[in-house]
Amino acid sequence: MSVDLVVFIGLALVAILSALGMLFSRNAIYSALYLIFNFSTVAVFYLLLTAPFIALAQITVYAGAIMVLFLFVIMLLGAEQTGRTPPTWWMQPLALSLAGILILEALYIIFTHRTSFPALRAAVGDLGNPLQIGELLFSNYLLAFEAIALLLLVAVIGAIFLSRHQRVR
Amino acid sequence: MVPIYYYVALPAVLFTLGALGVLIRRNAIIIFMSVELMLNAANLAFVAFARLHGGLSGQIFVFFVMAVAAAEVAVGLALIVKIFETKHSIDIDQLNMMKG
């Protein structure tokens, strides 16, 4: 039971419990806070997988921008308290049992085929630092980079257009 | 060193929990957050495989997925706010105006 495994199991438990907290919380703001916690845990996993740039991008973009946007909208709409009883009584137990079966199946398949995964080699030097990512991004993936820039422009235009006030005639 | 299949099992569980959230919850914002959870699980799997193969293509893809998710959240939340202005509710069971 190495230190790595203990750290991984602990962090994985935190990630799964915060995801469950997000799903089953009665208050939408608590759900958003649980999800921020989950994103931070995933960022630590990125650090463990030698992806420092992606880890900090996760904190900045997901936990710092996207979730703040969610919190703003939740508070704007006053959507904290929502009724949680589904109209049909059998929907929630059915979904829970099917999700449980799927999780057990996925874990069974992965752990019985664990010998087909190659062994992890030691990380090469500075894997995942911004210099390497930048070099790849602006050479091999330049077209995708420009497409993403266009996509962000479209998203900004769309968001501004959707939130304008209709003039009362 | 933790074997890589642990880093594949965890995203599988998180993805299933996200899909469960989309199916169970009726609040549109919680459903949206469950979709973000699914995207994060996929990102984690990408980075795990990037670490396994020693290359950076997986991390580049995660970069793009994050950008797409940010754009999607911006437009999706604008849509939700617009829906709320007309229906005064974000309960998805009440969004049935297009029902045949």
C-alpha cells in the first residue's frame, strides 16, 4: 500500500463524494459549491498525472469562471429551492439502480482487464509544461486553435444577442 | 506509482454519476452542472491516457474541450435566463410548449 495509492484513493473518494453531494443536494447553491470542490479535486489529479498547465487551466476556467457564472445565474433566478419529487414514483429508484449497475459493470470490466494496460513509465522531464503545450498548439493543432477562437467569438455574440432587452412597442 | 487503470476507472464512475444527474434532477441548472461533470470525467480520461503514452495530444484535446465547455456554458446559461423570463420556472417538466 504505497503512499501514491493512499493519496489516490483518498482523493478519489473526495471526488466521488462531492459529485454525489452535487447530485443529491436540495439547494442549487450547495450543488454548485460541491461541484467546485469536485473540480478542484480533478485539478489535483491532473497534477498527479504531470499535467500542470491543464491543472491550473482547470482551476482558472472551470472552477473560477464557469462555476462563478453558474452561481451568478442561480442567484439571479432565485433557483435555490426546487422541488425534488419526481412526477412518477418509479423514475428515481430505476435511474439509481441502473446507474449502480453501470458503475459496477464498468469497474468489473476495467479491473478484470487491468493486465491489458501497459505499465506507466517515469515521466519525461518537464511533461505538460506550458512551453511544450504552446509549441504543439501553434504548430500541429493550429487549425483547431483558430477554430476554437472562432467558436468563442460566436459564443460571445450569441450570449450578448440572447440577453438583450426587447423594446416594448 | 498508481497503475493507469485506476485513472480510467475513476472517470468512468464520475461520468456515470453525471449521466445519473441528467436523468434524475428536474432543475435545468443542476442538469447543466451534471453535463459539466461528464465533460470533466472525459477530460480526466484524456489526461490519463496522455500520461500513459508520454505525449501531449491528450492534454491539447483537454484544452480544447475546456474552451468548448466554456462557450457552451455561456450560451446555455443565457438560454436558461431567457426561458426563465417567459416561463418563470426552470423546472424542465414545465418546458413542454413544443409538445405535439
